[in-house]
Amino acid sequence: MPIDETLSRYSDFAFMSAMAVYALATVLLLVQYASARAKQVAARELVTAGAPADPSLPGRIETPVAKPTAERLGNMAFAVLLVGAVLHVGSIVLRGFATHRFPLGNMYEFTTMATAAAVVIGLYFLRDQRYRSMWVFLLVPVLILMFLAGTVLYADAAPVVPALRSFWLPIHVTIVSIGSGVFLVSGVASLLYLYRMRQPAGEESNNILGTIARRLPDARTLDQLAYKTTIIGFPLFGAGVILGAIWAEAAWGRFWGWDPKETCSFIAWVLYAAYLHARATSGWRDTKAAWINIAGFVAMLFNLFIINMVISGLHSYAGLN
């Protein structure tokens, strides 16, 4: 069937609109940070001037309503994120209708699906107020990946190559892309956990690093978030690898051939298995386990970009030529 150019343009417009909305949400979150910072400075000045810091004590001087402002900005950012997620998922659906196939035939479509999965997973796990400050750190890599998808990795709507015309495509690649999105959330949580460990909650440093750390959830909460999301992503990614092996047997006559993509996927899966094991092992639960989780995420990124774009193999379907 011919490509529906109108729906293809709508898909591209929805994708670019989602990027713009995410950028707006990021700005709102950054302004929220600044508002919270202003409130902290005002509170310290009042304490220095002799006013009680506890709002329940008499004699407290009322400060500007920085906290309600920060809360309103945070609520606005979350609402904007919902709009962005709808546009993001809509761009995937429209791409599928435009091409009359499942929209996972090249790296542009895979990256779009993975970033959408990261945002949707984030909307579920980070919906609590205590996680609100994490959103800016998740949106930055999402925006970077979407920018790369819309420029370097972009491919016009077209039929897939013959090797991908299989019912295994929507099963295998969907599971892998969703798992990759979950691991993005997990990797960001572990990075923030390591950063939080270097900036304890009680530190009174007035520099920007100390301020950012105080706005984040505590280290234990970040570690638990990384663990919970990895528990979800690990079986998904493992199932994707197994289903990919079954597809390989049907397409190439062998389950496993140590193709670069297969090898790197296996390494990433082993690293995440090691993280889960380390997370349950005394003496490895803290920073050592977090570093393993980050190593797994780096392997995922290497698998996505370097393997697909630089190293030639049976899985070279980047759609960049």
C-alpha cells in the first residue's frame, strides 16, 4: 500500500510538538528549582535577622509565597508533560497508520518508541510529589535522544526492508524498546543516587551543587526507584532477547550467532542481572551496585548507537542510508 503522506506529516508534527512541550516542561521545572532556591535564601535571611524559622512559632515574619509558586509551577509542568506524552504516543500511532505497518522499522522509530516508554514509565513512577524534582533530569536525556532521532536518525516514512517483514517485528522490537525506556529511568535514578551520596541531605553548602542535591529525593528513595524500575525492565529485556533468538532461527536458521547486536544485548542483560544480584548482596547494595546499573545503561546506549550506526552486522537496519 502507498505511504499516506498526510498522516506522515502529522506524525512528524506531533513528534516535534512533543519535543517543544517537553522543553517547556523542563523550563517550568527549572524555574521551580529557582523559586525553591529563593525561598531557602529568604528563610535563612529571616533566621539571621532573628525571626523564628518554624512557621508554628509566634513572631514569624511572613515571607513571599515562594512555596506555593514552586508548587504551581510543578503542577503546571506535570500537566504539560501529560500533553507531551499524548503527542509523543500520537506521533507513533500516526506513523504506523501512515506506513501501514508497525512503526519500529528503523532507528528513528525505535528511539521514538523508547523515549515515549521512558516518559510514560516516568509518569507512573514519578507521579508522587517527592519525585517531582527528578523530572528535569529525566527530560534532558529524553530531549537529547529525541533531537538525535529527529535529525541524525530521521528516516522518511517508508515500507520496512524485506528482512523485517515478519510478525516478530512488533513483538520483539516493542518489548526491547519499552525495556530500554524503563532502563533509562533506572539509569537516571542510579546516577542521581550516586550524586546524592556525594551531597548528603544535611549538607549546608550554598553552592549550586548543594542546592540541587537538597531538592532531590533522599539517596535511599533514589536507590529504591532504580531497583524497582530495573526489576520491571530486566524481564522485559530478557524476553526481548529470547524472542529475538526465536526470530533469528526462523529468519537465519540459527538461534544465536554472536552477531555484534546479539553480543552487546547479552552483555547488557548480564550487567543488569549482576546489578540485581549485587543489589541483594550485603556489601554491594550501595554505590557498587549503582555503578553496575549505570554500566548496564551505557551498554544499552552503545548497543543502540555504536552497534547500529558504526559496526556492520545482520542487525544493521538503522535506516540511515
